[in-house]
Amino acid sequence: MPVLPSGLSLALYKDHIMEPDLNWFKAPEGHFWFWEPDETSIPPFLPEDEVMRKPATAPVPTSREEMASFIQVLFHLDDGRYYWRGETLDLFPLYGSLSDVDMAAWKAWLDTDQVKDFLDQAIMDCRMQAEINKDAVGWAVIKGVTASDDNEDTYKGGYKVIDNPLKNSQ
């Protein structure tokens, strides 16, 4: 996580890429699942925005350059939280600009082994998820869901059960 000369603190994020999960839908061969903003959530986002997401699939990236389009750039806030403005690594900075000094520091940080290893790990995560997803059950089990008080066709609460064979075997 770099702190640029201006004091701006940024981070790379890949946790919107779903972990391997048999309790899910099969993706096309060689594809992985991730969460992307739905049609009601249009960037740039502000820290207080609620970003609605939907599941999506894409071919597993084969290079760091391809992986960059799935890596989110987060901003570190003074209260310790991070937020996503809507930019991926390949397009950053799309909704703002960096000074020449900050841009040089950002580019130097991106060229570090730490960032290269992060991107390589993200590619391996996508490959592993795509491989495990071949055995997905084709539906998702959600627990703890209750009908909404004001509309019986609307539900609230609940959580998706994760069936990750990598974690289950440890």
C-alpha cells in the first residue's frame, strides 16, 4: 500500500473476486466469478455510497496486464476505512488525477515485486476458482433469510453458505 508524496494512501483490492465455492453456479469453461457494480451503481463512488453488486464471470486472466482490469484501487480514509471510487488498476486514475510527482511514485510502486506477486497471486486465485467451479452444484444455498415485514415477496437478512473445498480440507 503506497503513500504517495502528497500523502494520498492507496491500496490494491481483489476480494471482490469470489473464493472457490461449490455452492454456486457453474461459470463457462475457463471463467471465474467476481462481483461488479449493478446497473443502479454508477461510478465514481463516494465513501458514503452504497454500491449494489451483481455476480459476473470473465475469462481467467493470463497476464498481469489482463489481471489489472479486475484489481480495484482503494483510497485510505482518515478514519482508517478504505473505499472504492470505481477504478480498476488498468484505468487508474480515471475519476481524478495525480500530480506528476505522485504519478511517478505510483508507477514506481506498481513496478515492485510486492505488486507483481500480488497480481500473480490474483491470477492463481482466478485459475483455482475456475477449476473448482467446474464441480459447482448450480445453485446457491442461503441461510437465515426471513420474509420482509411489509412485503411477503421480499426477503431480508441471510448469508450464502461457502463450500470451499480448499478450506474444508484443511
